[in-house]
Amino acid sequence: MKRKYGALVAASLGLALSLSACGSDDSGNGSGSNDGGDAQGKIGVILPDTQSSVRWESADRPALEAAFEKAGVEYDIKNAEGDADNMTKIADGMIADGVTVLAIVNLDSESGAAIQEKAASQGVKTIDYDRLTLGGSADYYVSFDNTKVGELQGQGLADCLGGKQSNIIYLNGSPTDNNATLFAEGAHKVLDGISTIKSVGEQAVPDWDNDQAVTIFEQLFTKAGGKVDGVLAANDGLGGSAISILEKNGLAGKVPVTGQDATVEGLQNILAGTQCMTVYKSAKLEAGALADAAIALSKGEKAETTGTVKDSEGNRDVPSILLDPQAITKDTVKSVIDDGGQKASDVCTGKFADLCTAAGIS
């Protein structure tokens, strides 16, 4: 039986997966106080970094902690801080410490696959969280429909350009992140078919590094002679990098920029008019889906899925739980706040207070 996670997304705005705000200690370890049922052992989760997006620590960690606490299962959540070797060491430590289920957000498919192979040799079940490990052996893949993310970005940029003849630059995510490939594919699927839109530059940003993105975008902007009418940025961090160069050239707010993750900065940029849209992926929803899958595995059961995703390198269909992302514009920033994706107190600071009031956010 497949769970209708797509339908849950709409319900999530205020209703889905209402999670209590419990957390783990400073070491990232925790154990729920409720009855864990037949769940056995401990669930380990390794987040990728703190640089590619603030979402991992500000949204995913607390949502995962709340989901595991609510389910009453023991868990350990750590962050690899962008270091694949460190992720491998963390995984080794978790396996030695007795985790029975290990979920990772890989930093690259090669190191992720090696972690999963070792886990399997020790009888530990694995889950790909957010990013698919190509050539890996994960039992399940939990994420959003990442091609659709790109399609939402592409359509969002097209809407913001309003049908005018436009030159655009693609600022893509890390080439080692399979999601970044899917985002770009989705965006191109929409934008390549629009005759009024022309690409004048495209480049991937190594490791989603926002500082490198500033340099890369400035080079692309200069190469295009400054004749840029729109920016397809793969996430809010890269969007912010592009906006900094547009500001330098007096074009911020005149050139629409996309994003993803509905970060505080991204939402503030949308309210200020320097970013035209972002894509919201509810951490509550994704964390809840991961918790459900991990708990099922810890009980020796099968998780409920929405279908499969093809692993082209491993030549296998990975059982998957794919959730529906949501496009956010100035008119719908409030929905992210209402869903708990961000706090009004964080977004509506200083000069953004009046902009929040105008957007119906209090």
C-alpha cells in the first residue's frame, strides 16, 4: 500500500505531522520518552554540512529530533561539516555504537555508497535522505520530487520575466549532488521550451559554496556584458550570491532571481523584491517520512512508499517516498511561517518588519 504523501503536503500547512518541539542534547544524541513499540536499536542520521544551506541545522535537525522524540525511539544525529572522510568516521562510530538503521545525506555518491556497503555488511539498514546515492545500496530513498523542484523554479522565473525577451544565467548546485542535476533538468525542461528566454551562461557551483558562487556569477555576468534579465539560482544561498553582484551593478530588484529552501534570507529577499521566488520543502514532512521509514525498518517491517526512483549507476529501482515541493512568492511567504518552516520573529526583523506586515505576517 502506498501512502499518499502528495496529498499530505497541502495538509501540512498547519495540520500534517504536528511535532512537539523536543530535542536531543548538545552531542546530537537523544532517546524518546514515549513507548517505542517494537522498534529495536538506535536510528542514526548524518547531515551533510552547515555551508550548502542553513536548512540542515535550522530546519531538518529540529524536525528530525521532534519526529523521533514523538515516536519514542533512540536516535543519534550528527553533521559531517562538508567532509566526506568525517562522514565515514561518523558512520563507523554509529555502526560500532549499535545503530540498526542509518540515514545519510551524502556529500558525494562514491563515499556514500561505501558507507552503505559497510553498513550492510554489519546488518545495518540504510536510507538515503534528501539525496540519492548513485551506485549505493540504500533500502529506501526519502526526498522531495527534485525534478519538480527545478520545474517550479523554471516556471517561477518565467512568470517573473512576464513573457519578455530575456537573457538568463543558470547558477546550478554542486556537480557531486545528484539533486542539483535533477533541479537543473527540471528547470531546463520548462525554460528551454520558451522562445523568449535565452541562456547566456550556466555553471555549477562546487559544494554549493556561496562564496564561490559570488565569483562564478560575477564572471558569468561580465561575460554576458551585464545583459542579464533573470537568474535561475538553485537555492537561496546561491540566489543571495547572485543578488550581491546584481546590487553591485544597480540591478537588484530589477533582475528576478529564483531560490530554494525558503530560508530566512530567501524569504526576506522575496519580501524586499530582490528575489522573485523560492521553493519550500517542509522539513516536518520530510523528517516525518524519514522517521516513519526508519522506524518501520527498525521493527523489521517494510516502509510505505510512493514508488521507485531509478539509480542509473547501480541499475536498480530504489523504493522511494517522494514528497511534493511548493513554490513560494511574496503572496505566499506567510504560508511558510504558518507551517512552522520559519519563525516570524526571525524573518520580520529590522527593515523587514513593515514588509511582513504588508504581507499579512504578524
